[in-house]
Amino acid sequence: MSEEWRNYRRAVISCIQTYGQPKTPRGARLALLIVSPPNLRKRDLSNIPKALEDALTHAGGWADDSLIDVLTVRRAPVHPGGQVVVQIMPLTETLFGGVP
């Protein structure tokens, strides 16, 4: 694990703690919205979620990123220095038709 990755993971943990260590309902299926990027550099949006999902799992935001059923990644205006806006929403209905 690179130093850059460890620093990123620490930053995500700090953000989670800033918001009072919110937790998703145990076992809930989730929708995740990510709004990015930090600069105008050419990038594939599909490369953004995995590191963030893993960091959020490590931070205790949810039990595991395998609970994500809906993933939205949207390109947003650039925020100097970088910013990612994340919304985690428990789903009331799942692929299997029941409430989680």
C-alpha cells in the first residue's frame, strides 16, 4: 500500500469522523453517488469509485462495498485542491423486490 493511498484513506476516515461516524443500517443495500473530479486532467470516471469505496469500508461507513446496488459517478465543476461529494443512501427496495 503506497503512502499516497494511506494518506487518502486517513483523509476519508477523518471526513467520516467529522460527520459523527455515521453508519448505514446493518445489511442494507446501498446507492452511492460520487461527484468529482478535482481538476481538468483527462480521466475516466469509472476509475474514481473503487479507492473511495475501499476507504469508506475501512472507515466503517458500511459493512462492505459489495452492498452497493446503485452507483452513480457524475463529473462536476472542478474544485481547486480537489473535492469529492458522496451521498450514501440505503435502498428501500432491492433487486429481489423486498425491503432489505
